[in-house]
Amino acid sequence: MTVPIDRPATAGTPSRAFPLGLSDARITGNSHDGGDDGEAAELVNVAVYAPGVDELEIHFQPPGQAWQRARLYDYTEGVHHGIVNGLVPGSRYGFRDTGHADVRGTISDEYRLLLDPYGRAIDDDGGRLTSVRVTNGFEWGPDTRLYTPWRDTVIYEAHVKGQSMLHPDIPEEFRGTYAGLAHPVMIEHLLSLGITAVQLLPVHYHLDERHLQNLGLTNYWGYNTIGYFAPHTAYATRTAQEAGAQAVQDEFKGMVKLLHAAGLEVILDVVYNHTAEAGKEERALSFRGLGDEQYYRHGDDGNYFDTTGCGNTLDFNEPRVIQLALDSLRHWVEEFHIDGFRFDLTVAMCRDEEHRFTPKHPFLIAAGADQALHGIKLIAEPWDIGPNGWQTGQFPPGWADWNDRFRDAVRDFWIADRGAIDGGGQGGPVGRLAAALAGSADVFAGSGRTSLASINYVTAHDGFTLTDLVSYNSKHNEANGEDNRDGTDDNRSHNHGIEGQTLDAAVLDRRERTSRNVLATLLLSLGVPMITAGDEIGRTQWGNNNVYCQDNELAWLDWRLDDRKRRMLQNTRALTQARRDFLAHQPHDYPSRDDSSYLLWFNAAGKPMAVDEWTDPGNRVVQLLLGSPDGVLDGLMVINGGESDTKIFLPSAKALQAAGMKCSFEQDYLLRFSTATGPVTGQSAGAPAAGGEPDVVPANSIHVYRAR
């Protein structure tokens, strides 16, 4: 039963059309719902942008009480607002359009309440979704954002649940939760890898699509948001879930606090391009019921203009949609101390009224000018599925891009070309790989950015794991219920002779070496490397390259390590350490200024690369020397992508001078790592070799030297 509430007697306390959502009615400016100590207001200002609604009610249920309702009598430029008494913390609430016959009446059908777009928490009571009022109080102590320079950043892309769900050293009650991700065992693992930032797959409150429900599956990845201010409840511990929305929020904040204390930034993967309301045939959950024409992008025919493939696309040409995203970002930065964001399908957010992408879109301008977002890492997934949807390198200064060109170049050279060579064919030249090693500087120069804007990756949540890239020629997605039609066919993979799992030691050895080549290229290239969770321990998805709907052992990390997986972990640690050593003497804006750093390229003979050598498919050898104009050398990579061992000559002082570096004496080169064997330490390292001296680099391998 619903208890109706008439216009409240709140003389002297007029309602406001701002801030949107719930706020303390006693404050006359922008405010949060509760002070720093979490004190809740007795009178609550309620404001919701709902231009598609003539009359709007809020229905709410304080803990342990009956449902109540109040009309939001005031209306300002599309915002319904009013003062409500009794909407205490822990109350469930939602909105109802009383201007439509199909939703008139009492609260007998709470299933049809519309969620608050600014709701800080969401409750699911058997399929009945309601917003929940929470306050912002939390004891942060000295915690603050870390502002790790891009030059020093190493990103680790992880799923909150999958990361710890199977970890035997984490207590069972913490596995698969926010608390589990911040457990000392997990933090120690991340620090030992040299990780500086954990990038989490979506943690905003999300829903499962209807077709997945019909298949008995769920949206494991979470790219189906319905609450941009609410953490996903299912990732909290059972104890926090039972305690309520406030405890879930506090567990999330506790995770951030512990990760920060360990020196780890937290980056959120966010999905502002579409909502979980899907196509128009699905029922309204929030935005569609409040203002379908304003929230969503439409074509000339009145139907949704969808560039996401998810049924709808939010219309970022509407100021209130831009405000929604910016307010959400500020909320996570200010209230949850988040350090950065990776924006899913960013191009869909940055199309103009003619549906064309523009790097001068108002959202990009506003985000760059927003004081709360200064210093926050902003990462674009620079594509969508619409016309001219690939825009890598086109975003403005202040943004970094996921660099798919780096991904494809590295996969081609080390994996697809290896398949061609093993099959009796020929691989490609080194030129394209060299561009990737240089952080794709040519790709970003046109936008006024450098290789520090390049998020380098070879694998991500979407696609094959590193182990599967070298173990499968084709995807195997039968478990997804779509007859293996889903997922990309453009994998650029190579199974090294046997499809899938095998005990053949020779095949496994070849796969290991290729994996080490890929990791070495990723971690020693300019730009910002991103490791996909589990690649460091040889995680497999058994050939499934689209585990978005697999909330099970297929997608979770398996922490049972055999000798090969331990070697992979050791190699990853060694390579991140080599990266730190190579960059130690570089300025933090490296390599953003031409006069502050050098990349010098040499051929197998130790001479500067000639123009025709870059494009010669018969040449798969190149030496890359990282240094600075004053003659300080940091490291040397020698790449041999050919099928035979190759004798090379280390760059001499004369060669360095010919390349433009000040160098009056021979440099020493000490072998640190070989992808043919792994880390080179102790007596196995041997004596350093002087410039001009020869060395032999095994076929299909990389030598990494420390220059002295």
C-alpha cells in the first residue's frame, strides 16, 4: 500500500532544479547528499531531468516502513523537482510518470518505477529495480590520488570478480569481490609485476541482456550500464551486500584506499555510449521513460541511430547528456578517489548532429576544461561501429588512445608472420614493427600528441588471451550459444602446429618463445603498456575470444601454476624491471620533446638503417638503441624475426656519431634478457661486449642489453 503525501509544508525551503538527484534541501548551491561525516538531511531536495514527462512522482520506502509517494510539483527547463521529507538513508525509491494511463494508480506495481539517473545505489529485489539513498561519509585518512606520470605507467586490465575468484590464498569470503582485489596477496602480485595502475572492467551497476537471460548466461564483462553513479552490488562481499547499499559503497572505497596505499592507481572502464535499456522494444527502466527524445540519438526516421550495436546510443549533442557523464566522472573522482577512466566506444560519444566524429566535440572540450578532472587519466577506445568509426590518433591533447595499430603490428610480425614462415612462406619487413616500438609517434603527431598518448596493447578483455593467440588458429566460441558466429575472425593468431591444448614439448617451447617476443615488444616499446590480467601466467580461455557472457572458470584467472606458467611470470617481472631501468634517466615528459631523447636504429651490421631496409621483406633484423642527446645510453633491443640465427655487430661509437649522437668512446653492452632463454643474470650474463663487437641473436628472438 502506498501512503500519499501532499505538497510538503516547507516554507522558506524552496526546491531547486540543481543539483540533479538527491541533495540536502538546506544547502543553496551544488551539494552532495550528506556531509563528509555522512550526516543525512531531514529534508531532501529531489531533482530529475525528465522532459518527456508532464507529471512526475517519487515513490519511496524508508527501511522497515510502507511505501510513500510525493508529487514533484516544481518544473524548471525539463527538470522536475521538489522537497521530500522522510526519504532517509537506506530508502528505496523510484519515479513514476503519472501522466500516462498505463502507470496511474497506487504502488501495486513497483516494477514499473523508473530509476534515478543520478542514483548512488541500486537495489534488485527479484527483478524489481529501485534506486537507494546513500550518504558519502567514509574515513579516507590521508588517501589521495597518485598522479603517476604517463611515462612510468604500466596498466593491468582486470575483472573484479575474475581476478580473485579462484585464488587459493585469498579467503573464500573475499574471492571475486572488491575486497578480494585489494587483498594483500593480490597487491603483492601486482607490485611484483611492476604494475602501477589497475584498470577495472565496468563496475558501474549493469544488467544482463534479455537474450543472455534466455540462454541462461549473464553479461560477465558488464558493458551494459544502467547506473552511472552506483557501484555494481554483486562484486561486494556477501557481508556487505547483506548490510546494504552503504556497506557496498564503503567496500569499494576501501578497495581504492588499500590500492592507493600500495602505490597502485585505479582506472575505471566506463560505458557512457549506451544504456542497458537496449532497443525501443524493451521496457523503460530509467532514461527512456524520463526523456527518450533527449537522452538517445535518433535518425531522421525517428528510430534510434545506433553506433554501438547495443540497441541505443546516448546523444552527446544534448547538454544534459554531457552533464550526466561529467557529473558521473566527478562523482567517482571526488567521492571514490578514482585516478582515471577508459571510455568504451568513445567515438559514439563524440559524433556531431550529422553523426560525424569530431575531436572538437563539446564533451571532449568540457572534459578537458573540467577542474575536477585535471590530472585524471582519460583513455579513449577510439572507435565505434558507425560510419568512419575508427579514429585512432585523432583525439585531442589530454587524451590517450587504445592503440589498435600497435596491437596489429605486433601480432603480425611475431605471430601471423611466424605462421606464414612455418608454412614455407615469408614474413613482412621490420618497418611496421619499428613504428610500433617507437610508440606509433606518426599516428599521434597530427593531433599534437606524442607516443605518451599511445596505450600499447596486444591483448585485452575482448579477444584471445596471449596464450590462445599462440595456441589457436581459429576462435572456439561454441559455449556462447551463438553457433560460433560471435567474436572476431581477425585474430592474427598461429597455433604453432597443433590446434589448442597439447603435451608436445616442442610445440609448447615454440609457443613460449613467441609469447616472450610479444611481451618483450609490449613492455619495451615507447608509449604506455597495458597487460591483460592472466597473460603473465599463461591464462587460456580454451580458444574462446569473446567470453563476455562466461561468468565461470572459462573467464576467471586460474592461479594453478606449472613450470611453464612460472617461467612466464618470471619473464614478465624481468621485462617490467628492464623497462624501469631503461627509462630511469629519461625526463618524465619523455619522449615528448625531440631534443630530450633519441631512438637510434641500426641494421645487423651495426650501421644506421638504410631506407630500403625498412621495407625489404627479406630483412627481419633491426637494432633499437634508446638514449639521449648528451650521449647517455639506456638500453638496446636487437630483434631477429627471421628463421635462422643471425650474427650482429653492436653499435660502435662511430655508428652512434653517424646517427647524430655525441659519443667519443665505445659503449659497453651487457645482455640482460633473451626471449630465447629468459632473464640473463649472474655468471650466465657473461662479460659486457664493447661497441663494434659481434654477437649472435637466435632465430625468432629478441636480445635486450643494458648499455653502459
